[in-house]
Amino acid sequence: MRSLIVDDERLARQELRRLLGRHPEIEIVGEAASAQQARRVIGEEDLDLLFLDVQMPGETGFDLVTSLPSAPVIVFTTAYDEHALRAFEVSALDYLVKPIEPRRLARTVERVLAMARTVAGEIPDGHDLSPAAVETTADTVQRVLAEELSEGGPTLEHLAKRLHMSARTLHRRLAAEGTTFRSVVTKLRMELAERALREPHLPIGEIAFRLGFSEPSAFHRAFKRWTGWQPLAYRRVHAPSAAVTSQS
């Protein structure tokens, strides 16, 4: 597939070119350091695929995509994962966060080639090419929440702002996936709590703080509501081989 790498950082372009060298199906026909340069190459070359940085001087990658009457398949590459949802709004096939991991890039190349086979009518039944196959809205919210839980009770409005959308849009997207913001928060807290309680030397009070509870007692009540267990009892059963820390 004839591809163009667009990134204002020369070293980033070189690294991506090096990684793509492991995938002979991807032919790099050029590089561009700005949206303006990329637009010129797109007009001159018959391209199948664009590896596109988001943040560039002048026009962003999003500006470039929305300015094109038609565009090749888009894979965004950026150091900022906060743009993921908007990337899929402009119909990007995938979204890679720098530094790009070779295995993650390999999965992207696989999806690109699968899409090419789809166009040619050769796609196997059941192959999922939707953006949701990469990360759902709930997945994204959960990932961002995990970074902020210790700072207190997260709100829908705050998370929506982090994801560069309105609270109403975030609520609607979660509803479309059959969940709610509150459910995502509860699920994440329960999973993190269960994982932490399996660590016998981590004080329960510290776990409560990490999960955004102002008081350990609030965590005790919440965990009992989620699981039917008191935190210490859960720990005794699930971390039986080590001395159990019971600090609250």
C-alpha cells in the first residue's frame, strides 16, 4: 500500500519508517513535515494510506483531513492519547500513541491490509474493522479515569473536558454502548480494588485513597456493596499465602 508519513519531527518520521520496514506490504512513497507539504504530495501521488501526526505547527492533522475532498486511509500517530475519540470522529482507521510499539503497529498494519481486502471483496467473514475494535468510549473513559482517581471523585463533566467533547456527547456515546459514566467508574474502582487487595502488604487506607475515597470507611461500604465482602475478609481469602495487612 502506497503510504505517506506526515510528522513535523524528523526523528519521528525516521523511526516510523524504520518500524514500517518490517512490513513490506507498506510502501513509503514520501514524507511531509507539515499539513501544507502533505496536501501537495496527496495531490501528486496516488496514496492508499496516511500516517498522520496530530500536533504540527500551523495546521493540525485534523485540519488537514477535514480540508481534503477525499482522503486515503488515515492512521493518526501522536504523543497525546487525548485526541483518540476525535480521531475516530474523522473516520481514522486507527490511532497510535508515541513511542509506537512494534506489536501495536503490526496490529494496525493487519487492519489496514484487512480493509484493503474488504475493498477487493476478499475479507474473511466476521473480521471487525470498526474503530470500536481498537477502543470503545467506555475503554477510553476507564483509561483516563485510572490516571485521576486518587485526586477525588471524577465527574462526567471533567472527563468530557479531558476528552475534548461535551458532557452530553460523552453521555450519549456511553449510552450507545449500553453503559453509563457511573457504571464505568464503579467497574474500574471494583477491578482496581480487587487487584490491590491481593497485595497483602498494601494498607487498605492507601487503597481507599488511590481509588478516590476521602475516608477508608467510605471504601469499606462501597466494596461491601459491590462484592458482598468486607475488604479485609476479601484479602484474607484471596491473598492467603502472605501476612495480611489490616490497616484501615
